[in-house]
Amino acid sequence: MNQDTNKPSSLGFYSADGHFQQVTSLTSHSLEFVSKSRLELEDLLKHNLLLERYEKCALIRDELLKRKLA
């Protein structure tokens, strides 16, 4: 079977607001946030900041930045 490694994958997930993420761009940490919308992520970020869960905040921030740059 000959596969083109430069061809982007058509497999992935859509978030609630329509953002598509290819399976190849996901990590085990980001999988938790893949189905959430941008607004849900922002609310989750605020909630985790209040609880001082800074590592989780960094993951959510990274997810928001990845979507902004896409």
C-alpha cells in the first residue's frame, strides 16, 4: 500500500463551534478539550484559574492558541 505522507489526514474531530482538528495534531492532554467550543474553553480556563490549577490552565491556553492560529 502506497501512502502519501505529505497529504493531510481527513480524520479528526469537530468542536461544538465547528473547529476541525486532525487526529495527527492531537495529544493525550489535548483530547480532553477537542470537543469544546472556544467559549467553553474560556469558561473552563477561568474556572481553573480560580482553583489555581495552573497546569490545566496552560493546556487550555495552548488549545485556544492553536485554534486561533489555525
